[in-house]
Amino acid sequence: MSTPRHDSPLAFVDVETTGGHPGWHRITEIAIVALRDGAVEWEWSSLVNPGASIPPSIQALTGITDEMVAGAPRFEQLAPEVLERLGGRVFVAHNVRFDHGFVRAELRRAGHAFAPPQLCTVRLSRHLYADGGRHNLDSVMARHGIGCDARHRALPDARVLAQFWQVLQREWSPAELQAAIEVVTRRPTLPPQVPPEVVDELPEATGVYRFYGEQDALIYVGKANNIRDRVLGHFGGATRDAKSQRLSAQVRRIEWTETAGELGALLLEARLVRDLKPVYNRRLRGGESWTWVVEDAGTAPRLVELDDWNPGAGGDAFGLYRTEKQARAALAKRAREARLCLRVLGLEAGGAGSCFGHQVGRCAGACIGQEPLARHALRLKLALAPQRLKSWPYRGPVGIHETSALGLRQVHVVDQWQYLGSLAEDEDAMPAGRPARFDADAYRILTRYLKPGLRSVRPLSPRPAARRAPDPSDP
């Protein structure tokens, strides 16, 4: 894609939508204001029937109602005219990835490829007015004295952008304006074996990205608050960091999944790393398979596989361990520190008389009745308290609601500390059943996130699963 020029024909585009995700939501209104040689050539706009209801919050923001778009054309009917009007022009928008992403997605649904040169007026404003404070459209209007008769409608907002461009032409020389355009449209580099158009497709959104190597083998999974910045950062550091160099040499394909927020990204990353075990992921491999369950009656603690542990059953669980050997060694260390009896704990063979620890002053005598077993069990729980696994605080499964800044809404379904999957907020199905294996990473993520009184958590009623959001870990 060539660098736009300041004297190129321009198309200032604005769209209104049913939400913030071009894969899930649809355009409700589109407007184009065409400029050539600094003067407006023509204006065009149309309401669009999205084929779905417009959320009340968006109706309140834009003033576009379901009744207004009911008789409007579908986007596929408008696609030929949109392509003709945008043809041969630079696609200019305020946060161009949003508007271009929606127009491109709608055109793809209609069977048309679309890859015009793009220019973002947010980035241009930030570059040229770096000390000017905020750069959203309202701030740009206030800074430059630009009026608008109907904010959050497509044509008035597109007119604001055209006027902003005319301000830039007055305040900056052609050479200065061109230099700024070249800076803000500079294309980052990807490894030569990755298709270059990926640069334009990477979203500036929270989510999970995946690198694939030879024979389409998954080699790395990462979580990012800004997928575009994080992915390009891997390759920008390829000359400095050994891991980045190896990834740069091996990656052949990049995929990503946008999420509504950081929690969804963390949970999806943990699941993919656990299930698919990418070569370069050393963190989040999980692998903890064991925990100690301690009953109040004073019986020896039981070493239980996490897959068989029911957080709602009796007894308290302590610790997450990768192997039985590691679990036994950790318990023995705590026992010696607290003068607990290794024989009562099942860590030392039984026999007549006192245990060896009591003989050398390292046991308080539970093995010979000098300490009641119930008190010994209580002291054991106190010694292990920092490692106690939390009980599930809800009666059943819950949905954790998360919304992105662009309006992407998801519900993360969780039960007994285990992540069952994510749904679009308007889906009415629910993933069924717990995972086959206990996921210690999901447990740690959720115990950090789920605090008492969290308003985004809502109980769910179990029901048959009808459909669910696509899961990249599925074969």
C-alpha cells in the first residue's frame, strides 16, 4: 500500500454501527465527504438496515432507531455505490481502523475485496498538535473552532473531518503536512514470510494472538491489551532479543481473537497454552496436578488429583503441586516447622511407640496421644493456611460480563473456578459441563479477579448448550 499524499483525492468516511466489533456488529449509517485540491466535491450518506436490532444505549447516543432503518437498504445493496465512491481515494477517518474495519467487513460479506490507502486523523492530530491535550473528535472540534449540527450522525461527523483537513492545509505547509502523513502512515515491518497485509488487519484491541510456524504448527500464544502493538513489538525487537529473533525466523502465519477485556484475554490465553502447549510458551504451562485435602476429624491429609477435587465437597484443600513428590516434600517441610507428626500425616511409616520426630523434639506427640488429633489437624490447617485453595463462593455457574471501549460485549462462563468459555452477550446458550482437567492457571486468574460485590458477576441457570462463540482451540 503506497503512502497517501497530501494532494491525493480524499474520502472522509464515518459510520454508525450497532456495536464496536466489525465481526459481530453491523453498520447503521455511512457517510462520505469527497475532497479534491482542498475543496469539497460531493457528499453522500445513507441509513443502512443492519438486519439486527440496535441496542438502546446506541439508539440514545446516535438517535438512530430500529424504526428509522427498517426501510433502509441493506449494505450489500449499497456496496457497488460505496466502492465506486471510494475508488481512487484515500480512506480518511477519525480512528480509521474502526471505520475502515466496518466498511471492509461489510464489503467482504458482499463479496468485494477492499484495501485502499488509509489515513487516520486521530494520529495526525496527535502528531501535529502533540501538546494539545486530547484528540477525540469533540476535542478536535473545540481546539479548531469547528461546529457540528448533529454529533454521532455519520454525515455531520464526516463534514467535521473535512473541515479539520482544511484547517491543516491552512496551518501547515504542504511539505510539513506530507512529512506528518509519512510519519503516521509508516508501515511496520513483518518477517518476509508473513503476508504484508497483516499489518493493516491487526486490531488495536485487547485479545490473544497466535504465531504459527512450518506445517502450521502453533509455536507461540500471547495476550495483549493492544494486539497490533504487541505483535509488531515482537518483530521490532528481533535484532535485540534472542527469543524475538527465533520467532521472527520461524513464524509463517498470525491469527488473533479479540476479547472484550483483559480477563477474557487472560482466560483464553491460559486455555490455549494448557491445551495446545506452544513451543515458546514457558509461562502459564500450568501442570499442577495435586493438592492436599485436610479433614477436620484429624485423619491423615489426602493427596488428591486436582481433576478429582470438588471445591464444594467437605475438607479444605491446600497447595498446587506438579508431582506427588513435590507435594509430599512441601508438606513435610511445613510439618517440621510446626512440630507436626509425620506419622499422623502419613509421611512416615507407622510403628509402636512415638515417632522419630517426637524422640528428637520435632513432634508435639500426636502419635502417642499427647496431642489430640483434632488439635493436630487444626494446627496443620494453620500451618498450611497461606496455601489454602478458596472455596467457590457461588451456588452454581456465573457469567462475568465484560465490555470493551469499542462496545464488544462478552460473558465469561465460570463454575467452581473453572473457565467454561465465552459468549457474545446476546447469545442465550451456555457452555455445558466442567473442563476435563482442572486448570490451575484459570483458578489463579479468577481468584485474583473475583472479589466480593463485583457487579459484573451474575448467576447463571444451567441449560442445554445450543451454540457458542467460536473457540480457536477447537480442532
